[in-house]
Amino acid sequence: MKKSFVIFACILTAMLAMGCSSKKQLKTNVETFVMPCSDCLKAENAIRVWASGTSDSETTARKKAMTTASADLAAVLEKCIESTTEEYTSVLNEGKDGISKSYLEEQCKIVVKKTISGANIVCDEWSKSENGQFTNYIVLELDYDTYINDVVENINKNNENKLNKELLQELFIKNVEKK
């Protein structure tokens, strides 16, 4: 019994020694790659989205990047619109002077399509791979005020019920910053 305990202790000691020595020698040759334009994603009072497009044609790479960025920007806005309109209409209780939630949501989505085409490019970088492929990296920015002003203008010209711009803007910014 004592002999088997000594053998077990020796095996356990050998395994622990081998395990520790292999961990000390761990080295990697991993390089960190920072995506172009990723440093431009943070902004105050604006929504920014990053996208890239790759093709053997510069024009096609640009179109792919712009299409992806526009779609991402629209997706962010659409998510925020749902929360914002829900809160806005519940705060105002859709009184007789209130605007219905469905109408407000519909108008906000219409403005999204118009406003995205006017988004600013804040970063635009290119790379070319060894196989001749071009990659365009861009960051699109949409200013909160621009979007809210477009929504208010669009609704106020088509409806006798006027929006409370300050409330709408406050709720929109709160919902954007949550996302």
C-alpha cells in the first residue's frame, strides 16, 4: 500500500511539473489588425456606422460599402423609432391633440429614407490586396438634429397637430444611446 502511494505521488509530481513547464513556453505570433476607420465610430450627437465593400472594381467596392452602411444606418434608426414613438405617444396619451403612434412611426420611417441619402462620410479609406481586390472602408454619420428636424418638418407640414420637438428629440437621443 505504501509502495503504491509513493508511485502515485511520483506520477502526480511528474505530471504537474510537465504541465507547468509547457505553459511557460507559450508564445504566439498573432498580430493585431485594426480595421480602417474603426477609430471614427464614436461621436457626440450623431449616429455613426462602419461598413466595407470589396470588389475588383473601385466603383463596385464603393457601392457595396455605401449600401451596407446605409442599410446599417437605417436599421439603427428603425429600432430607435419604435421605442421613441412608443414613449412619445404614451407621454402625450394620444389626447385629442395627439398624433397617433402608427402615423408618427410611418412618418419617421419615410424621413429615414430621405435623411440617409444626406448622411455624411466621416472616414473613407481604401486598401488593395495582393490579388487585385479593392476594399473601401467608410463611416457614415447622421446628426441627431438633422434627423429630428426633418421628422418635425415633415409631420408639421402634413398634419394640423404639431409635434413637441423637444420631447421627441429627448426621447430619440435616449433611445439611440441605449442601442
